[in-house]
Amino acid sequence: MAHQETRVTCTHDCPDACSAIVSVDASGRAVDIRADPSHPITGRHLCVKVDRYLERVYSPDRVMTPLRRTGPKGEGRFEPITWDDALDEIASRWQQIIETHGAEAILPYSYLGSMGMLDAFGTCDALFNRLGATLLDRSICGPQGFAVTFGAGVQWSDPENLPDAETIVVWGMDPVSTSIHTWELIRRARKHNHAKLVVIDPYRSRTAAYADIHLRPHAGTDGALALAMGHVILRDELADDEFIARHTTDIDDYRTAVADWTPERAAEETGLSVAEIVEFAHLYATARPAAIRYGVGMQRSAGSGSALRAIQCLPALTGQQRWAAGGISNAVSIGAFNLDSISRPDFTLDGTRSVNMIQLGRTLTDADLDPPIRALHVWNSNPAVIAADQQKVLEGLRRDDLFTVVHYQFLTDTARHADIVLPATTMLEHADLVGSWGFSYISWNEAAIKPVGESRSNAEVARLLASRLGLDDELFKLDDHQLMELALTDSAAAGEGITPETLRQDGFARVGPSSGEPVGPDFMFAFSAEGLASAGIHPVAQYRPPANVPTPDGSFPLRLLTLKRHHSINSSYTSLPVFLGAEPETLCEIHPDDAEPRGINDGDHVRVVNGLGEMECVASLTEKVTPGTVTVPFGRGQGQHRSAGANSLTSDLLGDIADGPTFCDNLVEVGPLS
Ligand SMILES: Nc1nc2c(c(=O)[nH]1)N[C@H]1C(S)=C(S)[C@@H](COP(=O)(O)OP(=O)(O)OC[C@H]3O[C@@H](n4cnc5c(=O)[nH]c(N)nc54)[C@H](O)[C@@H]3O)O[C@H]1N2
Ligand SMILES: Nc1nc2c(c(=O)[nH]1)N[C@H]1C(S)=C(S)[C@@H](COP(=O)(O)OP(=O)(O)OC[C@H]3O[C@@H](n4cnc5c(=O)[nH]c(N)nc54)[C@H](O)[C@@H]3O)O[C@H]1N2
Ligand SMILES: [Mo]
């Protein structure tokens, strides 16, 4: 019998939001997943992970039923229970906690483990808003990139224009691993337009290995480079005076801001040479046009918000936006949905407190927090692995007076600390809407197969819990398709004529202005932006150094990068064959010049340590890092480690803008494991 084919959309936290075709056999089992070539971004390829997505769906490690903990927290001993028992227990524990401590003693914790709109921005939020639970500030992933655009007149260039650029600057991003369809557009520019690729990254990433020019500033010093580029461009009269006069304000403030940023000063700060800085500034200013694609990778230091602001001044200074392909290349389509209609921020009571997700460890272990967190409900995120200051997070999760519920597909390190685990569906098992944070398309994800085991979607869990808790809002009675309709009603997408029927039928749709136009006559960029000042951001570009810089008498002399992996996404996939086959060892990459004086040879077992924690790794001696910088991989759980993970070495310090993280702004020492 012929296989049935269903079009799904990948809901991983990735800019690409790929469209894929799933074949299902007569028994209802998915037997193949492949790229949907009719999607303009997805084209012919899925990434290495989703290409093997069925390994994930049918993994023997899937959580199949609700579970109740039977051993100590963290040990991972559970017994299966029914959904009814699980829901009854959760509802009665929460009710008790609300009566004794108030609803703010409940903390919902989630991120974009699924970027389905119902999954990530849906009725789970509405449920906790209605209860009056503590709010979560979800700033773990590059919030600066959006915050610096407010009030500054930034207008992005659609990434689909990248093939027309003459020079492409990939700044702190590794698209060969993290957005293969952005890489495809860059590849096309190089192949058909002989575009030059400049990669700015302290590490020789897979993308950097392809670069024509690879600039390697110390992590967190990008702002110094960007300001020095401005200095050189003005000094050498490479600015586009006509564009500046017509389309910008306050150039004199910018002139003053960059006056002291000589290439010599920036060279000292960044570790680049003066010649590298000057040549790059000239290349950038004279390209017709140059596109900058910055990533989240460069947004993990204390001063990276300020760095982004400095970078965003460069296109206006050089008139790159005269061309559709010039400027800052970026797009986000999530705003096309009416998410407030399903997440209901209006349910929130005025004055409800908020805690930052990066600081979960601090929050759970803070003896002065009033009320203390007594219940934690986790979905779509794996904080035991991904949040900063891992020792503190684990200490908090081990608290016996904390009632923890985790809704997942796998028994992750966070789930091993849960009182109750609920099994979650994957993207093949439930319908949802999908937005993108890298391209201008929205999509429909249709369920291709029935839920595996007894797993249920996030929206279903919200419905079940709301009903147990006696919340009678109509919203909690809507089924998934009705919620999807609601999120499209009175939305920007609806304003463009997109309906649930057309989206379901077509699978995806482009939203927003057409991509092929440069900025219009009304475009104005503010070199001094009061709008930014009101958000706590300096109105004129300035430099903020990293929080942690090695000093001659400091005990931790090496800068640490905690890096994402090609074969996993964050902590997901790290227990699956696709990842473990490619990365059997946890490697610490160290330059031979740093290894030699420490008596470390390639393949030695080493300890990476700082004042927060330590991690055991195998040393890999390599020039992918410069002297003074080492890497450890991010994302593995303790199940796949000899020891704790990368975040045992990262502090929960928040960055300068929008409370971003500082995962790549930490110092360590590395030594042989005795
Ligand atoms: N395969 C895979 N794909 C993914 C993910 C994954 O884990 N694996 N995660 C997804 C998620 S959640 C995100 S946010 C995106 C992120 O994807 P990207 O935006 O590409 O960011 P990263 O891969 O974290 O980092 C990119 C590069 O930034 C460099 N970097 C670190 N600090 C600095 C700095 O201070 N300055 C500069 N110039 N460079 C720096 C790192 O060395 C790294 O090579 O990828 C998504 N896609
Ligand atoms: N040191 C260091 N730390 C980092 C980073 C780094 O580069 N270095 N990157 C940071 C960044 S950019 C990000 S975005 C975060 C990412 O961190 P997370 O958002 O926590 O991402 P994952 O580790 O993939 O965890 C997602 C979890 O969601 C679950 N999940 C997936 N789909 C569903 C669903 O439909 N329903 C439910 N209920 N659960 C589901 C999966 O089982 C998985 O356990 O990590 C951050 N932490
Ligand atoms: Mo992220």
C-alpha cells in the first residue's frame, strides 16, 4: 500500500524553520523524512539532525507514560503512573502551595525546545498567567539583537538578498552548523557572484574554515573592532556623506564616539593586528554592497549589546542600504501571529514578580526570596544543562521541598530531578503554527503520526491542568486547531490575506514587505537614539569590555568558549546515535602553546576549572583556538559525561542590554587529570 505523505515544519529552535515531507506506512509508522523542495528556504536539504529525526521519534529512550519519582532527586528512578494520577497530584500540590505561599511560589520554566507557537507561546503561558505564578524573563538567547533596534531606525535586509552581496560579513555566527540554509544563500553568493566571505569569530568554526578572511578577536571585544572600523572609515574618507546627510541624524555624536578608537587601541583590546582592522574597514566600506549577518554566538558577553549597537552603525555610515542586499541581514516572522490571543499576557496581575531564566540556580537557592519557589513546572527547556552556574541549578533542583514537574520527550538531567515526568509529543505528533527568527516565512505543521506512547502536546497539558484546577476561561476549552485559528485571527498574517485554510493548504507563506527593495526615501538611522536611552541603552555607540579578562596575577588565565555542536541542538540529540557517533568524546580544544607549558598532550584527560565548577574533558591540541582561549562543548547531559557540563563553568551574570547571557565571558585554567 502506498505511503501517506504529510508536510510538517521543523519546530527546533533554529532560524531555518524547514518544511519537510514525512512518509507514513500502513501501520501508522513514519518511515521517512526529507526536505520539501517547494519551500524557498528549505530547498533540497534538511540538516544532519532532522534528516535522522525518526531516530529521535522512535528512540528507545522516549518517555512513554507519566512517571512518578521513586528514588532520590537526580538518580533517575521512576515508576509509571496514569495521566489521571499525575494530573490529580499536580493539581493538589499546586493548590496546597498556592494556599500556603501564594501563586508566586510557582515558577513556570520554558524556552524554545519547540518553536511551535502553541508549544512555546501558547496556553501554557496563559495557564500560569491566570494562576498568578512568577513570570520568567526568557532572555537566554540573544535578546540584545532585537533590543538594540528599538528607536534607532534599524531596518533589516532580508537574508534572501544575500546572494547579491559582494562582501558578506558573518559576525559571531556559524551557519554551516547552526543555520544551513543561511549558509546555502552565502554559498550561492560566493559561487555566482564571487562574493568575499569575512568571518569574525575567535574560533575557527566550520564556517570560518571557508572564509576568505577570518578575523579572530577575543570573545566579547567585537565592539572595539566595530568602533575602530568607524574611526578608520571616517579618517580615510570612506563614509557615504550623501547617504549620511539624507538618511541619518547625529553623525557628529558618532564622530566623537569613535574619535579615540584608533586601530592601535582596538588592536590592543581585540588581539587583532592594526593591518587586519584597517584592511577590513576598507573592504567593508568599499563593497557594493556588503551584508552583515550577526549571530547569537557574539551575544554571550557582558558588553555584547553595546557591540551590536556599534555594528549597526556601520551600514548607515557607508551607505550599504542603497542596495537591497546591503546592511544588516536578518528577518523574523514570529510577529505575524497574534500570540497574545493564546498566551494572554493580560491575565497577569499587576506587580507579579519576574525572575530571569539564566539565573534559575540563584532563584531556587535564594533563602531570602519571598515567597520561595516551591513548585517548578518545566517544558521546552532543559535547565539542568543549559542554564548558567550549573552547580547552583542542580543544588536547587535537589531541594526536597521543591515540587518539580517536567514535561519532555526524554529523561534529561532536569527530568531526573522531577517529582512527576509527563511524556511530550514531538513535532511529528501534534499540529502547530511555526514562525522563524531568521527568515520571512510562517508555516503550518501538521501531525504526521499519532502520539508515541501516551505523550501529549503542551497545549493538551495546559487544557488538562486548567480543567483540573477549575479554570473556566473559554480559551482552555479550545482544541489545537481552534487555537491555531485564534493565533491567526486579527494577526499581521491575516492582514496579508493568510487564513488557516490557505496556510494549511500551502504549508507556508511569506510575510512582511517584499525582500528585493533597498530602504525607502523615509528611512532614517539615528546615530544618537533617545529611544534606546529609554530602554537603558546608551544612545550613542560605545564600548563595554567583557566582564572577565585575564590579568597577570589572576588564577584563571584562559578565556573560555562554550560552543554549540554540529550534530545536536542545545542539549537535544546528545543521547542519540547521530550525535554520539560523531562526537564520542567531550573535547577541550586548547592551543599547543597553552598545552605545552601545562604538560598536556593531545588525547590526555584534563580538568577544566574555575571558581564556579569543573569539567572533565579529553584535550584536543589545535590551532582552531588562538593562544589564551580554550573551548568546551555545550549541551551534553551528565548521562553522556564523565562530569558536569559546560555550564558548570559559566556565571549567571547578565549582560549590558536586555539581560542577555554571558556564556562566552568566563575564565578557566586547564590541567592534567591526576
Ligand atoms: N547544530 C546546531 N544548530 C543550532 C543550535 C545548536 O545547538 N546546534 N542552536 C540553535 C540556537 S538556540 C541558536 S541561538 C543558534 C545560534 O547559532 P549562531 O548564531 O551561529 O551562534 P553559535 O553557534 O552559538 O556561535 C557562533 C560562533 O560565535 C563564536 N563566538 C563566541 N563568542 C563570540 C564573540 O564574543 N564574538 C564573536 N565574533 N564570535 C563569538 C563562537 O566561537 C561560534 O563559532 O543556533 C541554532 N541552531
Ligand atoms: N554554555 C552555554 N549555554 C547555553 C548556550 C551556549 O551556547 N553555551 N546556548 C543558550 C541558548 S542560545 C539557548 S536558546 C538555550 C537552549 O536551551 P533549551 O531551550 O533548554 O534547549 P534544549 O536543550 O534543546 O532543551 C529543549 C527541551 O525541550 C524539550 N522539548 C522539545 N519539544 C518539546 C515539546 O513539544 N513539548 C515539551 N513539553 N518539551 C519539548 C526537549 O525534550 C528538551 O529537553 O541554551 C543556552 N545555554
Ligand atoms: Mo538560542
